[in-house]
Amino acid sequence: MAVTVNKNTNEYRRMTESPVFGLVLRLSVPTTFSMLITSIYNLADTYFVSSLGNSATSAVGVVFSIQSIIQAVGYGFGMGSQSLISRRLGERKKEEADLIATSGFLASVLMGALLMALGLINVPMIMNFFGATETALPLACDYGFWILLGAPVFCSSFVLNNILRAEGKATLSMIGLCSGGLLNIGLDALFILGFKMGVAGAAIATMLSQIVSFLILISFFIFKKSTVEINLFKTSRRLTDYIDIFRVGLPTVFRQSLGSVATTLLNRAVRPYGDAAMSAVGIANKIYMLLRSMLIGVGQGFQPVAGYNFGAKLYDRVRSAFNSAVFIGTLYGIAAGAVLFLFSGDIIGIFRPGDTEVIDIGGRMLRYLSISLPVLGYSTFVNQLYQSLGFVAPATFLASCRQGIFFIPMILILPHVIGLSGIELTQAISDLLTFVVSIPFHIYMMRRHIPPAGSGAPVSASDTDEN
């Protein structure tokens, strides 16, 4: 018991007393690396599958909508648990943190099993709904079957990952995610190129790698490497606790679910232009998501710092954590945007060498997206700040802007007005509008809830849980 208390005390001091910029940077490096590896193995699927033709690449893009829904559920329980756990640890309420962790984990397993059951009832109908072309439909079914089969593992891995991040154990989280990600890349090559298993091989590789990640992540809790415990005897029997976890994670659910809706509408909008256009847009979208995932990784590094210190009522450290993230994210966005703009065609050509139509469409889309990259971090971090502190309603609104409130009307209207260019421009315009909307939310948060020391007391953490 003494060892546990001392470990908890040391963790509390690290999160509340270490220099903020260095702390955010230390936590951001492993989370960013984790997001990078995750995105790379998503791109690895696209890279190896692209050798099978445009229809296969298109099929992977269609199934990505299904993966987004699974991620929405997993991240919903994961981010809800993370926000509540980090604030409870900051308040030194470890027993409550344990209860949240156990309950969030079990709920994610059950919801993943439900998604699996519902999805496997009629795979072809689902793939057709999500925009598969006639030629891509059989391949999408082959790929989607295995992804749906792994839904319980996918969902629960997201929760374990976020629990570790909530307590500042970002390195352990990175080990779990990256081990599976690197394995996925190797298995992709083995199953697709070696065993000639086609798109089903890519999906099986993804499922097996996720199982490995899950086993590694759960081992950290079994062997007590984590501060928070997952203990079946600490499972909540109150429905309100599960609702609270999911409610706090609601912004993530909206963000991920709307991402699935956006991808589906994107696929439907580009489908009339053929498999080459669908392949180009799918590749460009995944490249952009890789770059954005690194910004999300920076945000995931600052979120536990913000939540922990908000719970400890160290409000100046919350402000510093946000400012540190914006500084890092903006520098990265400028550099990544410049590379994307200058080498867009070459980047698309890696996936479809010599395919001039795919390179032309995908390269043009990447150049448009490069314009919004420098401000993408700021709007992402404003959203994550609201969520990490428990301001559910505004966080959900902000999460709905990028691929919902702005994206959906434009993807329905612009293609009819300016054709394929409307499809290529939609995401970039949505991101710029989301940045503009985020500015007043940032100003309000800093003035009303996290003012500088001596300028008035902000709303307490418990109050925010009711928003």
C-alpha cells in the first residue's frame, strides 16, 4: 500500500509541478508517434491494396466509413473516461478514477460486440450504403467482414489507450499502439504480396495487429504498471455512471461519426467520376488524416495536463498547457502544409505510380488541403480543451463543425456547382470555417472559465460536468 501511495503522489507532483511546456512536449511525443504509426499502418493498407488496382483501393476507402463508426464508439468511451479520470486524479479521488476506468472498459467491449453483430447481419447491404461501386462491392465485403469481426477488440483498445494517457502514461500507450501498428505493416506485406490473399489479407492483418495491441495494453493493467486499476469488483452498477462517461465522450462520438458520414457522402459524390477519382480522393484523404493525426497526438498530450491541473485548481497551468500545444501545432502545420503544397503530386504518385489521372486529382486536392493545415491545430485544440475540462455542449458543437455543420452542406452543393473541384475543395473550406468559429470559443473559455490568477474564480470542475 505504501508503494502505491508513493507512486500516486509522485505522479500527482509530476503532473502538477513539472514545467508545463516540457510536460506537454514529453506527453505529446509518444502520443504523436502513436498516432503517426496508426496512420501509417492505415496508409500501408492503402499502399499494398493499391497494387491490386483502383477497385481495391476504392473498397478500402468505403470500409473506412465502418472503421470510423467503430472508432467513434471506442473513442467515445475512451475520451469520456480520460477526461473524467484525469480530473478525478487531479482532485486525488483515485477510487472514483478506478470505477470510471473499469466501467468504461466493460461498456466498450459490450458496445463493440453489438456493432459486430449488427454489421455482420448483411455486409453487402452495408457496403453498398456506404458508397461502394459495383466493381468495388465484392472487395469491400471481403475487407469489411474482418473489420467488423474485430470491433470488440478495436473499441476496448481505444479505452485502455486513453486511460493510460489520462494518468500521464503516454509512453506505455505508445508501446501498445505502435507494436500493433508495426506488426500490421509486416502482415500486410506477408498476406497481400506473399500469400496473395487480396483485400481480405489486409483486413486480417489489421485485426490481428489490433489483438496484439489489446493484449499489450491490458497487460499494463494486469501487471500494475498503471496508476489506475481495472478491477471487475469496481464496476459501477449505476446506469448514470455509464451515461456520464459516454456523455463526456460525446464530442468524440460526434467527431468520429460525422467523419464516417462525411466519408460516405464524399464517396457518393465522387462515385459518378469512376474508380480512378475515388482512388485519388481516398488516398488524398488518408494522407491528410495522417498529418492531422499528428496534431491530434499533440492535443492528446496536452489534454491530461489540462484536465489534471483543472481538477487540482491550478488554472494558470491549464492556460499554459493550451498555449504550448498551439505553439507546437502551428509550427508543425506550417511546415507540413508547405511540404504538402510543394510535393503533392509526388506524394500521390507513391501510391499509384504512373497513373496520371489519380495523381492529377489527388495532387490538386492535397494542395487545397495544405492551405488549411497551419490553422488546423488551433481549432482542434480549442475543441479538445473544452472536452478535457468537461464542457460537453460547446465541445460537441465544435466537434460537429469540421465534418458536419460545414462539410455536409458543401459536399451536397459544391459538386453540383463546380463539379469535381467542389469535392476537392470541401474539406479545406470546412477546416478554415471551423478555425474562424473556434476563435470566439477560445476567447470565452479563457475569460470566463480559466482567467489568469487574481482575476476571478473560474467555474469548478464539478460544474462543468453538468454542461
